[in-house]
Amino acid sequence: MVKLGMIGSGNHSTNSIFRALQYADAVFAAAADLNLEALQRNARLFNIPNTYEDYRKMLDAEALDGVCVVGPPALHHKVALETMARKVPTFTEKPPAPTLAQTQELVEASRKAGTPLMVGFMKRFAHNYVQAKALMGADAFGPISHVSIRYTYWPYTPLHEHLIYMAVHPLDLARFLGGPIKRIRFERNDRDGEAVYAIAVRYVSGAVGMLNMGSQTPGVQERIEICGTNAAVWVDNLTHIEHLKGGKRKTYGSLDAWRPDFAIPSGPLHGVDEPLDTLVLQGYAGEMVHFVESVKSGQDVSPNIVDGLRAMELVDLLERHDAGDFEL
């Protein structure tokens, strides 16, 4: 059984990461937080034997196989520098650091230590995105021609926080689904302090893509579409997936569709292959399973800190310019 330490007992950490670890072959052997009330609550809820107000004391005292840190970006950066120096495999929630320069520091620290540093881009593990990625990889799908991502949400200011907390998700998904990006062109619409981006993408593979993301809508709307030469797949709001296959010009292909049946109870005993738990649908369970398996095997993680750097490079570009055409 893998023994992890958790740093952070806030709302997101409690509702997502603590609960998602139930799917993995691991336990939180210790936890640390300055908020002692939240820390003791989580110790009770998740049966954590040892708690610390100072995370450094936890790192000194506990024989941990790995560490998770979920808090403000400055904390992610600070803790990860220390855990890399100690050669402790680490999972950090996104964004890995407040700035591009600080993210580069983490890349160098991970390389120097030869130690995995995973970034919590959980959407890569979202059940229907995993299914879509598998369909895209099949020979019958054909080469990818187009990737489209819409990710819009409620007002979120200032712009830097909008980008590092929310927009970073579709920016990472664009690379996960389409591969390395060669070039982007974009325009930004600012209204009452809120921003919307329209981004055209050219992939190294030759495929093209479109990203629409912004904070001028009343709620979260998320949709991906991937087209190949012989098939297509699209996912709505993480829950509904449709796969069009085998269509030729002037003929109809066949359409497969799936959505979860929430009338049936599900949970950790069913594993990540049973997608009736929102932790599985959103990807939190999958990312925790992946991190734990990496700790056990000694293999690198994906997404790693270099993926975090690539996302932060795009964030930096979008923040410094309101429009432009850029080679990457």
C-alpha cells in the first residue's frame, strides 16, 4: 500500500482529491494544513492517523512514498521545490505555480532530482475523454483533421486568475487531444472586465483546431469535437459521448452514443471503469490512480511538469496580448 502525505485541506482538496484516492491502492498516512479545524475534520473523515500544522515537519517525520499538494499556486511552487529536493514523487494541483518563470523552476528541479512531478490536469482522465482518445487512436478513425473545444463559464476576474485556474483546462486539452501545437492565432473580447477568446490552432501534425473559452456565460459549458478522415467523436459536458463512424460521401455512417445512468449507485468498489461517479467522469479518480501507479512503478507521470510548462506558456501569451498570430 502506497503511503502519501497531503498538504492542503480546503474545499477542492476535500471534495475531490481526498475522496478520489479511494480508487487507488494508497492511503493518506499524514496530512498538513495551517487551518487546524479543516485538518482535523479531514483526519476524521478520511481516517488519517497523523496531522501537522507545518508541512515541513510532516516531510521530516513521515516515511512517505509520495506527496500531494492542493492549495494556492504559490504553495504548489514552494512545496514542489522542497519535495523535488528531497526526491519525493509529487502531485500538485494545477496551476503548478503562479507564473511561467516559476513553472520553469519546477521543470528544472524535477529534472535535476530525476523525480516525477505530476500536474493535476484531471480532464485528461475524464472517463469520456479517455474513451474519445482511444477511439481517435484506432485505425478506423483515420488521421485527425480537426479538434474543437468550447469551455465557457461564469465571470472570473482578474484575467491572470481566469487563465491559470479555468482557461488552463482547454489549453491543456488542446495538446492532449491534438498533439503538439505549431501555431496559434487568437482574438480576445473584453467586456466589463470579463474575457472571451477565439483561438485558431495549427498542429504539428497538420491538423487544425478551434478553442472558444471565456467568462461571459452564466454557467459552465464544455464540449469537445474531434474529426478524423473516417470518423468523428464528440463529448458534451463530460457526460454524453457520441461516435460517428464509417460514413462516406452521400451515405450515412453509424452512430454510437452513451451517457451515464445515475439511477444506479456506484463508487470506489467499482473502479474507474464504472463511470457512474462524478469523480470518475471528471477525471479526479483516474489521475489519482495514475499518480499512485507511477509511484509504485517508478515510471514518469503524464501530465508531468513539462506539460504544465506548455500550458503556462500559452497562458502567458494570452495574458500579454489581446490578439495575435504566433509560432510556438
